[in-house]
Amino acid sequence: MGAYILRRLLLIVPTLFGIMLINFALVQFIPGGPIEQIIAQVQGEGDVFQGIAGGGGDAATMGGGGQDSYYGARGLPQDFLDKLEIEMGFARIVCESGYTGTPDIADPACTKEKIGIAERFFTMMGNYLHFDFGQSYFRSISVVDLVIEKMPVSITLGLWSTLIAYVVSIPLGIRKAVRDGSSFDTWTSALIIVAYAIPGFLFALLLLVLFAGGSYWQIFPLRGLTSDNWDQLSFFGKIADYFWHITLPVVASTISSFATLTLLTKNSFLDEIKKQYVITAKAKGLSERSVLYGHVFRNAMLIVIAGFPAAFLSVFFGASIIIETMFSLDGLGRLGFEAAVARDYPVVFGTLYFFGLIGLLVGVLSDMMYVLVDPRIDFESRQV
């Protein structure tokens, strides 16, 4: 098992490199860029360096910088555009040999030099190797601090949605397997399939209308993760307030996850129940409960339990942007969407690298859980 894990860990390096390379290359073909966003803000609001002054720098070496002719056509001073490119890492200042002063684009002895795409990419990856993700172009905050700031919302949705899905789906799937073909099996299957078919945003809207003061009852809050008087509440008051706020968004993000997990559990149990060792156990006089939970459960739950890390990760990183927006929750999903729209490349690529790395590590963890659940599995003998 040790050699297998080592091979998987070593495979993470080229896989992650490939993920970053493909996404970096795709960005080069996307029209517009962060400088165009800044120019739009300048012309619309007149505040240029808000969010980028003193900060974009070291990790801001991603994406395309546009064309000088396009910038000039916007009627902005060239020295202003040059400073933007340098701050965002698309260019650098090169001074004449022997120059001893502070490099300044306004100095006649210094000129602006474009930084090539390949150099920007490898500079970015070099910074990422020691987890230097730089700062956001538009928020004057480091990418790491920004992710940490948004993490509580995503953890809340991911953790509780996954736990609720497992707590409900596993007993329901076992019950459906035991009563396969009965009326209970039929109507519960219809119910979870209908729930699966309902779009998450539509169900979220229904919850808001019914229970958040839309048109009927004002039972749950409309937005946010905590109340305005959070700091004044007691310990148990904070716990109650927290669950009061997360109820509707968690229900909305969980509703569609029951179908897959329930049917997976049911089919897994049905496959095991039909095997010879179950027939033999029943022939020896063991009760159905003893056979079900003493023999079938461990084998049938192998794929369900081992997939828990991946299931949590998918909900954690894939929390619905629409649900976060509808409930005014400032999480990672909303952060990624806003960063992509604003061409905030340090946030886009920094989070992509970080989450890609975690996703690959969770894949290794899932394999380890297979062995933990069933020691008979031997990954050592297979090739990656």
C-alpha cells in the first residue's frame, strides 16, 4: 500500500501542472482582461487604483494583458496604462546598463518590456510551489486571506449537506433494498426522483417564498450566516442562531443529492443480498437483522462509505453559486464566479491550484478508505 500511495502522490505533480497549464492557456483566448476591467472602472467611476495600489504584484502574472492599440483608443494616458501593466505583472521596467536610480517608467533611461506568456506561467507556478498566491487585483487582500474569509460558508454548506445526505440516504436505501418491489419502494423512489429533478435554485426560491417572508411565513431569516447581534448572543444563542440561518440554504443544496446516494445504497445491498454467503447465513438460522448488519452491511457499504471524502469535496467546492446569491451567502462559489467575471486572475488561478491540489489528495484518501473499510482490497498489486 505504501508504494501505491507514493505513486499516486508523485502522479499529483504532473496532473496538477497539466490542469494549470490548460486553464492558463485557455485564459489567453478570452477577450478582455483585468486591465480592461480597470479601464472601465476609471471611465465609469474615476477611481483607478482602488484595490490594486500597492498590491497586485508578485503572483499577478496570469492572463492576457490586451493590446496597446486598444488601450490607446480608449483615450487614456500611456504612462497610466504602462503602470497598470507593470503592477499586474504583464510587463517590467528595464533600465540602461549602469543605471543606479530607482527603476521608474517615467525615467528616460528606463523602458517597459513585455513579459512573455511562458515566463508568466512558470513564474506563477514557481510562486505557487511555496503557496505564494499573491493578492487580488481588486480587493487589496491576499488570495489566502480571501479564501479563509469565505471558507465558513462553504464548509457550512458542504459539511451539513453531505452529513444530512448520508444520514437520510443510507437508512432509506437499506430499507428500500429489504422491501424491494413493495409500495414503499415505489413511492419513495418516485419522491426522490422528483426531488432530484427539481432545480436547486427553484427549490431555494420556493423556500424563500414560503418560509422567509416572501408571501407566507416569516420563520427563517432571508440572508446571511449570522444575525447582526451575533456578538451579543450567549454561547447557546449563537449555536441556535447559526442553525436558524443555515436551515434553508442547506436544505436547498441537499435536496437533489438524496437520489444518487439512496439508489446507490439500495443497489449495492441488493447485489450483496443475492450472493451465496447470505443464503448460507440464512440457512444456518441467523435472523434477517443479523445477516443484514453482521454480514451484508460491511460489503455493501464499501463504495458508499469510501466515497465520503469525494462527496464532501464535490459539495464543498461545487456549492451552488445561485443558492449562495439567493441567500446572500458570501462563499467560495460566489467568490470564484465574481473573480472570473472581473478577470481577477490571482484569485482564479490561486484557488484553482489550491482546490485542485486538495481534490487530488482526496482521491488518494478515498483509496485509503477503501482499504480501511475492506482490508481485502490490495492496491499494491495494481498499476496506477
